[in-house]
Amino acid sequence: MTWKKVKLGEVLFHQESRYKPNDEKIAGLKRIEKIDFSGNIYLSDSKSRTDMIVIKSGELIISGINVYKGAVAIYEGKEDITATIHYSSYRVKTEKIEVDFLKLFLKSPKFLDAIKEQIPGGIKTEIKPKHLLPLEVKIPDLSKQNDIVQSFVNFENQQALLINELSHQLDIVKKLRQQILQDAVQGKLVNQTPDDESASILLEKIKAEKEQLIKEKKVKKDKPLSPIKAEEIPFEIPENWVWCRLGEIAINIEYGTSEKAEMSAKHIAVLRMNNIQDGKINFGELKYVKESIDDLPRLYLKAGDLLFNRTNSYELVGKSGIYHGDNNAMTFASYLIRVQFSKNTSSDFINHYINSSFCRITQLEPQIIQQNGQANFNGTKLKNIICPLPPLPEQHRIVAKVESLMRLCDELEASIRQNQSYTEQLLQAALREALQ
């Protein structure tokens, strides 16, 4: 088998049409919004201020900006479409190159190597026809091109099965996490101990502690909360647990600062809704406010504070996490609610409950309000959600067990994602091998 060196201009014919954005000849034609890295074309009715090209059915489209990432496609629609001049279109000379082989080649490391070697500036350059057409590459005869395509299609089919299986495994891990939380908040995760003080006595201690803090004017007195009705209770709990409203066990519930945050890291970090992920607080993409704002020092975070996301999309409103950082080192934004508990309550246990599907389905979703594309759940509603309260030692045992099991889930998930990465690498290796 012979591989011949050719210039891409020998197998591609550049379509050189170019139109002003208001040209009547392109009026009413859809425009390419993007080509993703899998070669899918997304169309839009919106107009552009940039000069345009027209693309016809069967033409090869290349994104000059992202071609090296795989933004290459064959347009198979019937109607003409347009694209900005950041794209280029070509008629494929099928008597010299098989279309599917060309698509494979343009997504291969071999093509990327050719860009790096032959184009000044390499992949950092916007690849235009003047760069693409002179590129020298080696291709086999048409018969071998078809063999390579068929072999690679078979490999892709096998890979797709593997990817689906790995996605299924990730879904199982996600369900396992929820099952752990559900068992935890129902009292099924650890054994009850007769020596533990009943949660009803614990609740009285918490109420007494709150009364003392109110008396000392350290916290404000809240309006009385309504008794819990039998029909409100969503599931059974152990005998030495009690149901209570969140406002009964919370020492303080308040909204965060509305001060505009900035990027200057020399100020005080502000945790925002994006910093609550998967029931935890992460410290990425921080913004900052000046230490002199009126909300400080009142809104400094303390270790153990629970942060609840009160405004977000419907799926994300209600997510929560526990701040385990240093005292008086950070604050929090107004889209979050801070809930502080006494030493007689594990904030981590309450956080696990809020992130459980039981709490989500029975306490949060029925009271989420959606307006103008945003979902909201306010502080008053948060005070009134009902929570299971175990004895304090059992709360700590549950939290320790949940964290242990969640670490195993983390390891499982990391292993699955590593296999996903290996699968993607294997596809590129197979493509490189096929084109050697």
C-alpha cells in the first residue's frame, strides 16, 4: 500500500463566496452558531455584524478558530446556510479522497502535527484557507481509506458501549450517595445506643440555650413556630429521635451581604452560590469585599456555619454546605442564608438531611417559588422546614459513617472518571495508529 504526499488543496476546493451581513442574497438563511468538538452543527436565526459565507449541502465546514479541537463537520441539510468568515467551506473532491476518511484525518493527531509544523504560529493561528490548502499530508488510496474508516467505525461502536457503561456506573454511584443520606436521616445507618440521652431532652437544652442568648441580647427573639402536625411527618424515625422545625434548633438565621464583590484578593473573600457543590463548600473562583463594609464583622463566617442557597435555578436552589474554614476569615453573599447552631447540634448532620432527597422532595420543592427564570426559597420557609433530630452522640456517629461511605463513593467515582479519560485517550491512540 502506498501513501502519497498531497496538498490539501488537491483534494479540497475552497468555496470563496463572501457577503455583507445585510446582503439580500443571504436574507432569511440560518447561521451557524457553533460546531462542537464532536462535529455537531448548531444553527441560529440571529444575525451577525461580520461578513458571511454561504454553505451548501455536502460541503465540509471548518472552524478556523477551533479546527484543531475537532470543530469540523459535513453539512447535510437541504437548505443553504451561512457562517461568519471565521469559518471556511470546501467541496470535497471525492474522486481523490473519501469524505469520512477526511473527517477522521482532520480530527487526528497527524493533522494537528501538520498544523504545528507547517503553519507559522501553529494552533494559535486562526486557520484560514490560505493556511489549510497548502498543507502537505500523506493519504492512502481510496480502497485503503475505506478500510480505515470501517475499522475505526467498528472501534467507535465498541467505545460507545463502554462509554454508556461508565455513564451508567456514575449514575449508580450518584444513587448510592442518595441512599446513604436517606438511610442516615432515617436512623438506619448506625445502631441506636440506649445510653444516649433522648433527643427530646436535647431539644429542651437547645431551647434553653436560645432563651439565654436572647436574654443576653446576643440573638433576636423569633416569632413562635407552629407545632408539627402528624400529616407533615414524611417518614418514621427511631423512638429516641424527635421531629422539630429548623428554627427550633437554629441559633441564628440570616442573609448574606449585598455589597458588590470584586477580584482583589487583598480583601475579604465572599462565598457565593457557585461555592456550594455536592453538599460541600469549595473555595474556587472567589471574589472579595473590603473589610470596612457595614456588614462586617457581623457577617463573618464561623466554623460550622451552614450556608443555604436561597436563589438559583429550580434544580440548584436549596443546595447547602458547611463552612469548615477559619473564623472571621470570610463572609457570604446575599443569595445565601447562614444558619448557625449550638454545640448541642451537629450542623453536618443537618446538612446531610437538607441534601437528602427526603428533604428535597417533602420540605423544599413544595415551597420553591419560580419567577423570571429564578427559583427562590426564603429564610422564613427555611425556619419552618421539619427535621429529624437524633441524640447528639448519634448525630456524630452518623456524620462519621456518612463521611466514611462518601469517601468510598469519591474513590469509586474517581476510578470511573479515570476510565472515561482512558477511553478517550484510547480513541485518539487508535486514530493515530490507523493513520500511520
